[in-house]
Amino acid sequence: MGSRTGSIRTAAAKHGLTVEEYEAKTVAEKWCTGCKAWHPRSDFPRDRHRGDGLRARCLAADRGKPRTVRDPAKVAARVAVQHAVRFGRLPHPGSVPCTDCGHTGDDRRHEYDHHHGYDVEHHLDVEPVCTTCHADRERGRLDG
């Protein structure tokens, strides 16, 4: 009820329009989150899971986006850890305190850090850390 009105007001302000202008514009057009521009609604593929029934990115933005190539060593290391957790060789990272700050609780997710790299011999050489400490570790690796 009130949340829809608030979200429309926020979206209108973000685009520098009044609520009335925004509602009139969205009848025929839609904002593309990929190329950050207004396009005719016909430029968007259908997505029945979204409120308006259209995908958030236009076809042109989807076709122009570069495909991300994942590092196969990282993928293999993550799969090895997931397998070890599933079969009880490693505890679930959320059930143990963070190695760096000692955090426990549900307010932050805990994950395993491959602190020695992603080589096969180090797949299970991991430390449980909270998301905050993991981000700090990653920044430190990029800086140093």
C-alpha cells in the first residue's frame, strides 16, 4: 500500500521527475538498469517473476555486456570446500567464530577464505571469516 507510493516517489526523484511525470513516462517506457537510459517497453524481454513482467535490462544491454569468465582454480576450490562441508569434514562456516575478529551470530554471514591460494594442495586449507574481515583480507591482498 504505502510502500508502492514511496518507491514510486523515490524512483521519480532519482530520475529528476515529479511523480505524475514519472507515472506518465512509465506507461510507454522503462528504465534500463544496464545502459542507464529510458527505452520503449518493447525493448525488454518478458520476465514473469518481476512486478511489471519485464526484465530490468533491455536486450541491447544484455547483448553488449561482456561475459565474465570464472577462474577454474577458484571454482574447483569452492566446490571442494562445499563438498567437505556437506559431508562433515569441515564445519559450516556460520557455526564457528571468525578467525580474525571472533564474531559469532546471524547479523553477518561467515565464509571460508582460501588464504594460501587456490592451488589443488590448498583447496581445504581455509579459515572461517565473517564477510567484513573477508573483505578486509581481499583489500589487503590487492594493496599488497
